[in-house]
Amino acid sequence: MPADFPPWDRVYAFFRLWRDHVLVREFHDRLHDRVRQKAGRDGEPTGGVIDSQSVKADAVVGADSRGFDGGKLINGRKRHVVVDTLGLLLGVMVTSAEIGDRAAAKVLLAQAADAHHRLELVWADGGYTGSLVEHCLAAFAMVLTIVKRSDDTRGFVVLPKRWIVERLFAHLMRSRRLVRDFERRTSSAEAMVYWSMTMIMTRRLARSHSA
């Protein structure tokens, strides 16, 4: 803990209270609307991007919420996120790393559609193909557009829309608490992601006021 903070157990008591009462999410969402409006956008987004990030889990993470991602060769957890076209977080769900992207997306996109009623178009990579496209259209009236890498492409290429969510993952990895998963509960891991994004938006608003 920073030297000017109270004892860690007192800080954690506030964090636990705010987490359990969904106040961390509420703080984040209020700033989210302000940042969008400051950028000249409507507070409610109509488009988004979905992706996932597998991270190693610390020893405190129990076997009930950790798994092995065979594609990334990571033993830990997976962060599934939806962002708007500004790269701001719309929703996050933390699962064991073995959970497939499409299975998690059904739950996460349902939550995003419920919280953001104007969300009608979401871009995704090839891992989200299949029945999920039809499910989104039928269940949420949402168009899921797959952005694929061309078979002829060689080397690193920035793909349309997908770079937006990759930038968010890069921001998260700059937070020491998020370089791996240190949380016993997945709800705490999700709250930490919201805290990180809240700090990013706070700095963005501060820069806009000083400009």
C-alpha cells in the first residue's frame, strides 16, 4: 500500500463494500458517460468490440476458478471484455482460462445489451464465429461482425476495429495489480479492471480540462 494510505485492512474493507454493492461499476459508468460526451459522442454507444485476454493466476487463485488456455498456453484466468469505439469499457467478465470465447460472449453480450440498450453492432475476431452470430441477432437484435485476418497477410497487421480492444488490454497491463490475476474471487478481479479503467478516464478528463 502507498505510504499515505490507511492500513490495508481498512482500505480493503471499503473495496469489499463497494464491490459487493456494485459501486465500483457505478463509479466507472458515470465517468464513462462524461468521457463520451466530452468527446462529442452520445452517452450511450451503438457500436462495440469484444475480445478476451488470458493472464496467469497467482497462487491464491483456487482451482475452482482457474484453468488452462491451450491456445495461449496459460494457466490462469481469462478476461472477457466489450468496449465501445473509443476503447472505453462496456462490460467485463472474468472466468477460468479454459472457458471458450463464444460461451462467455453469450453471457457478457447479454449483460452489455441489458446495460446499453442502443448497442446494436459489435465487432469480433474469428474466435466468435458460428452460432453466436445468429444468437446475438435473435436474442439481442445485435449484429456481430467478424473481422478476419486475410490468409494472404504476412507479419503484423492492424485489423479494423480489433485494435481498439487490444489497446485496452495494453492499458490494463500497465496496472501492476493486473499483470496477472491476484484475486481470490472473480468479482474482485472484475472490480480491479473497472478501477483501472476509472483511473484512465479520470486522467483523460483531467487532461481535457487543462487543455
